[in-house]
Amino acid sequence: MVSRSTLRIAWRNLGRNRKRTILALSAIAVGQLAFLSVAALMRGFGEQYLDSITGPMVGHIQIHAPRWRDDRSIDVTLRHVSATIAEVLQDPDVERASPRIYAPALAALEVEGFMSVVVGIDPAAESHPRGLVPGEHLSGQLGEHRVLVGAALAQKQTIEPGMEIAIVGQDVDGSIANDLFTVSGVIPSAIDIVHSQGIVMSLEDAQELFLMPDQAHEIVIHLSNPDRIGDVVARLSSLPLLRDAEVLPWQEILPQFVSILKLMEGYIFVVLFIVFLAAAAGIANTMLMSTFERTHEFGMLLSLGCGPGRLSRIIATEALLLGLAGVSIGTALGVGLVALTSGSGIDYAALGGSASSYEAAFAGITMSSHTFPKTYVSDVAVGVIAVLLTSLLSVTWPVLHIVRLEPMEAMRS
Amino acid sequence: MNNTLVDVKNVTKDYRAGKVIVHALRGLDLAIHEGDFMSIVGPSGSGKTTLLNLVGALDTATSGEVSVFGNDLSTMGRRRRADLRLKSLGFVFQAYNLIPVLTARENVEFVLELQGVGSERRDIAFSTLDDLGMGDLADRQPNELSGGQQQRVAVARAVASRPRLVLADEPTANLDSENAEALLQMMRHLRDEQAMTFVFSTHDPLVVSYASRVVTLRDGRVVSDELKDPTSDAHEAGN
Ligand SMILES: Nc1ncnc2c1ncn2[C@@H]1O[C@H](COP(=O)(O)OP(=O)(O)O)[C@@H](O)[C@H]1O
Ligand SMILES: [Mg+2]
């Protein structure tokens, strides 16, 4: 335990050489500030990633017929979709379950056709903010042979609302499926396949077109708490209706994103390491100088019979106080800076000197260059603990010096 | 006449400085008795500091025996010697020997805390300082005190826990004669009132005049050991 007098001596010694103390404090504070800023950017980016991934496109969990993912063959379907969805929604952690049909098809406005992907969805289930057709103004435009066309596709083929569009595909039996639809709107989407190739229609229309009553290719599930993915996957897999289906967490569907998130986390800790190496040098230098300067004082105390343990505790307390003060300032600055920027976000594109922000598609998901930094309490804690450990480690050398002191020799210096 | 506190028997102390061996003490005998107010004098290099360091358990003899309160120091390890210094001896050094970041009172208190004195140490520290005329200055830090005042704080720190023996190596070396006298009178007073034993080394004839016993060293040996009648001391009148 550290006594009050130890604390008092340590604290006042920090005030003895103000310039040096301020320098060390700044090194630590800037270190923590840098670490928290980088971490917040990475976290913001990571959350945005995760959000894009698990948002409209992938969800937290997906259900398919086995092997559908191999080549997305139209006839590999889930059956009893309504009953399955009703049952899935019984699970307390499941917030939404959205059935989907994906079918490549030829579309034509007049004579010339072009390739497209028909996406059949349940408008009611996809109307929420992170669904495929967020808002009543979009979801209300589906059903009764009305379709929404992806914005890029619409632009490329000059498709406008009100036009008639013919769709020709292959039904589950291998026969020709064709019908006429009305374009009710154009839909920009973060999901690349919808944006550039998609013709979105209601599940019923798609089931009818492709002869797949009460069937779908995929059920996308959103949870109220994404941390429970594992448990929910286990529960759903054991449902009798899903005995023959595959129930997968998003991590298994898009493993490359898991690696990206891991990489970003790794990057945070690389920054942590570099920054605290610098901080350690600052503290160690301060403590070493302060110890050597006080050799006479320590010799005097040893002569009086004070143990080297007490002197070491004074030095360690000094380093800890220095670290604690520095990391507090750094945390205040870091959290403050993040709070300032978290409202409007930061545009990487602007930082890079580009005039406009950009979006990039990766694995079918569109990412924005605009990020909202976010402070994680766990990152703050890691920073604080790293500084305190660094402080303690940095007194190793001073303590070795103290333990080796001979009282009378030390006093002569 | 009195209890023997310290017995130094045929002690030698050699220092090795590179290839040269310095014989600092060459077979020295000395007994320190309870109630002594002993001045150790002698030319520079005669071994005064070396002797005080041995008696103060700060160093060990090359040969011979030093026993303090009946403990043979040569049989004691570092730890036990540190403990002996802390619990049973008081030290006053030449100068600059306070903790600079602590006030006078805190300096005294800190050593009392090391000695294991409980919460009453605050009052003890203050009353000791007050007895030495430092009550008003108890909350000043060393850099706000004169050299003489700092030495009084050092004496207060040395005597606060009433050690049986106080050792002072040239305690007045950095003081003017007025401050030196004041310090000597204070120590003398403590010896009379608290039955403490003081041993101090000095060059200063004025300081010597306060002693009840004067031991003279030359070349690492005692060349004279005189008892003086303290009451015949001229300076006592002014006390
Ligand atoms: N640490 C040391 N190393 C080498 N020689 C020393 C050391 N300390 C003292 N001496 C030598 O021992 C002799 C006695 O020194 P000291 O006890 O300091 O004398 P005094 O205090 O009477 O001046 C001197 O010759 C001095 O140079
Ligand atoms: Mg000397």
C-alpha cells in the first residue's frame, strides 16, 4: 500500500521540475489522444462496415436450402416459407425475418432485352429503415405487377416510372416464365446487385412468375441484439421446419469482412503499441533523470534507515501519478475531439484532398468514405491500463539504481 | 561511571582507492557512555567521519569490534543495521539533508512514520520543532528556511523519537558562529532534559567548548580523551 506521505512526496516532486513534468505529460496525453482518435475512426468505420453488411443485404443470420449458395440455382428453394417465418419470429431475439427470391431474367422495354436480376421481397417486412425498400413511399410501390428498378440500371437503360417492362426467365420447372410489369419507381440502393441490376417486385409476384408457391431462396433475419447471433443460430437450426435448411451467421456468409474487421482491430493495437512506446520513453526518461538527481536525497534517507522499498514506492508512485495525469488529459482531449466530430462525421475523401466523397462497392456492398468516429469505453480503458503499466515498467531502471545504492556513497554525490 | 552504549575495540578501517589502500582507522578504542556530550576533533582526514559511520552502523570495520547497545555490528546484515539506525539512532548530517518537497513538520513526521509511530506523530513532530524554536516555521519548506533553521529541523528529526544516541558529523560546518552556538545549546539542552547521548565531530573550537568530553583523533587513532566539567562551561551562563 502507498501511504499518504509517499503520495505527498511523489506528487510534490512532480512539481519540482515543471518543464520536464509538462513535457512528459504532453507526451502521454498526445499518445492517448492519438490512440483514441485512431481507435474512434476505426471503430466508426468498423461499425459502418458491419452496419452495411448486416443491414439491408445480409442481415445477421440467413437461411437457405443447402447448396443454394453454390450457384444460386433458381430451383433450390426453401419450402413452407410462411410457416417458417411465423415460427422464426417466435424466437425472442429475432426482430425481423424477410423472405427473398433471386432470379436472373431477361428484361425488355421494347424490342431489345438486357440482363437483370429479379428480387422478390415481402414489402411489409422490408419497409423498415434498414430493409431493401425503406419507407412506405418505396414499399408501397410494390405488388400488383408493379416493380422498382435499380437506379444504375434505370439510368443505363433509360427506364422511367410508368413504363411497361417485360420479364422473361426460367421457372423452377425449367419452362419459360414471362410476364409484363409496370415500373412504379427507381430505387437507389447500397446493395450493388439491386442498384445496378435489380428489378424488385413483391414476393407473391415473383412466386407466381417463377412458379414457386410458398417458396423463397433466402430468409434474412435481423436480431434485436447482434451479440446473440450464436445462440439464435443454434435455436433456429433445431426447429423441425428448418431441419433440412442451412442457418448461417453473417460471419460465415462473408468471412472476408470478418478478416477486415480483425485487421482494423489489429491496426488499432499497432497504433497503441507505437504510441505507448513513445510515452514509455517520455516517462522513463523523466523518472530516470529525477532519480539520479535525487541520489543524495535517497542516500540521506537510506542513512536514516529508510528501506529501499519505500524509496522505490515513491518513484513508482511518481510515475503512476504522471501516467494517470497524462492519460486523463489525453482521454479528455480524445473523447472531446471524437465528440466534436462524431455529429457530422469525417470524410476520408476530403481528408485525402478529394473534392467529393466517394462510395466504393466491395463484395456487393457499397461503402461510403464518410465515417462517424466513435469512442469505445473499452478502448479508453485499454489506453489507460496501457499507460499505467507503461509507467510502472518505466521505473524498472530507476528502481534497480535505488536498490544498489550504498547510503554513504549516495550521500557524497 | 555510566552505562556503556557503544564500545569500539581495536578497530581498523581500510579504504581501497584504486590500487592505493588508505588506512583511515588504525586500531582505535573508544567507549561512549550514556549521557556523554562528546566532541570528536582532529585534523581533516584523521578519521572522524569514518568513526561516526562505523558507530552509526552505516559501514563495517575492516577488523576489530564495534558494538552498539550490546549488538556486535559485524554480525548484523544490511537490513538489521538499517533497522538499528532507524529505531535507535539519530543522525544529523552536515547540510542539505532534508527532503526538499516536504515542510519542516512533514520532514520530522516522515521519519516518525518510518519508525512506526502512529497518528500521534503529527503532534510529536510539531512539539519537537516548537521546543527547538521552530514552531512558527513548521509549515515552511527547506528552501524557505535559512541554513541554521534547516539544521534545527534536522536536529528535530533526529531527536523526535527520543533515540538513545544521536550522531552528528560536523553539524555546524555550514553555519555562522551565532547559529552554531544556538544549535549546540539546543542539543546540550536535549541531552540534559531528555537524557540523550550526543556524539558530534567538529573543527570548531567554539563547538568544542560545549562538550563534556573531547576525543581527539590523529591518523586514525585516539590521541587524547578528556572529560570536562560541564558546569564550568562559560557558555552555560547564557543559556
Ligand atoms: N570512501 C572512501 N574511499 C577512500 N578513502 C576514504 C573514503 N572515506 C574516507 N577516506 C579516507 O580516509 C581517511 C579518513 O577520512 P575521514 O574519516 O573522512 O576523515 P575526517 O572526517 O576526519 O576528515 C582520509 O584519508 C580519507 O581520504
Ligand atoms: Mg569528515
